[in-house]
Amino acid sequence: MDKEKVFQDAKDWVLEAGEYIRDRINEPLHIETKSNPDDLVTQMDQDTEEFFAGKIKGTYPSHRVFGEEGFGDDVKDLEGVVWIVDPIDGTMNFVHQQKNFAISIGIYEDGVGEIGLIYNVMDDVLYTAVKGEGAQRNGEVLPELSKDRPLHRSIFSLNTTWLIEENRLVDSKGIADLVKTLRSTRSYGSAALEFAFVAEGLIDGYVTMSLMPWDVAAGKVILEEVGGIVTAGDGSRLDMVKRSSVCATRDNIHEEVIADYIRLK
Ligand code: IPD
Ligand code: CA
Ligand code: CA
């Protein structure tokens, strides 16, 4: 693909979609639920994904779209160029707070993450990365992440779900030990923003047991460009077409977190 052109188009469309959402942020929302009463989706999620699918297919007919709301293709592998789209990441924040949500787009070619964009819509902050060319925040280069800070001086983003004993996915005791070791934890409610905040150095890691590829695709590209490490919770390579656990941290603490704290069930 012509990376420069694709990147420019993706950036233009993300900013356009963001402006559309911002202009309508106070309009009444049409809210539905998906898998359970707390799994929300709005007309805005759907309209935004439809907008991207239309732009992508109209401009790049051979590219495929892998989107959360189903306006793209039935993607089972990452052959060729695939745009992995989360039109609104943090829908619960969108509904309850009208802020703290993001548009997230990762563009992969033959399975390799080449371009990542995460747009914090209400703050008008755009995180971008092109593989091999570094990452930026609103056009300013993001520096490489520190490799010195130890785990006990680190702040992680972590959802309290993983501390509940009955959870199906991880040994909650290991996660509780991690919380005790860390300096502190945060929960932002948007996986894409949590990746972006690790890349920006605001937090040192993000650990979660269940994300879909569109939650991760852009963040992985951006974080890896500043020297971060992104794997599944057992340290294995992420499968970008399946739901997975995720451990995304600065370089020097990644192995320790996997080896000493995350015990997948
Ligand atoms: C969700 C958010 C949330 C994460 C969930 C995701 P959505 O995405 O990223 O922070 O904990 O696992 O599903 O549904 O708002 O796009
Ligand atoms: Ca999401
Ligand atoms: Ca979403």
C-alpha cells in the first residue's frame, strides 16, 4: 500500500468523524444494548463506522474493513490490507460522560500493524504512528519510554473486574498482588485511550483479560513505536482476529508482570 497516502486519508477521515461527533454531542442519543444490559451501542457508533466503511471501500476497493459494528467485511484472517476499526471506543463513557472516548483505527498489511490512529474526540488529541517512523501526539513526536522505572513505582490501568474472585479468566490473587506492588492504578474506560496513555508515559502499563482486535489494533502500533511491549496475558503474540487478554507495558517491566502476576485460567 501507499503508506503515506493511506495514513493521510485515515487521518483526514478520523478528524472529520470526530468533528461530526463533537458537533452533535448534546443531541439526544439513540441507545441500544448488545450482549448484556451494560453493553451499550448508540446510533453514533453505527453511523461513524458506516462513514469509515464507505470512505475506505470507496477509495481502496481492495482493502478490507474489520469493524466492531458490522459494517465491514467478515474478516477471519489479516491477508492483504485490513482496516481494524472501533468507531467509538469507550461507548459507556460516551453515553454517561459525553467525553473520554476515542476513535481507534489500526491498519494492518499481511498481519503487520503499519498505521495506528487514536483520536480522543472531545479533547481533540490525535495519537498517530506509522511503523518504523515513530509515534506522535497532535503532530509532536512522542519520546521513547523510560526503561528505568521499576514496577513498584509504576501506575497501571486496570479494570477492577479482574480482582473479583469468581472471574472466569484470571487468578484474581495474582492481580491483587500486582495492585499491591504497583504505586497505583487507574481505570479510564477506553482501551484505546489506555494504550495511548501508556505510549504518552502518563501510565506505565495496561493489563486486561478480554479485548477484541479493534480495541487493540491502533494502540499496539502506537505503543510499539515508543518502545512499549504488547502481548497476550501469557506473553504470547496477540492474535489480531480473536478476543484476547492483553499486557501492554513499558519494556523493562513486561516480563516481570507476565511471569510473576498474570495467571490466566
Ligand atoms: C470497551 C472499552 C473498555 C474495555 C472493554 C471494551 P467499547 O470498548 O474499551 O474500556 O474495558 O473491554 O469493550 O465497547 O466501548 O468499544
Ligand atoms: Ca472498544
Ligand atoms: Ca466500540
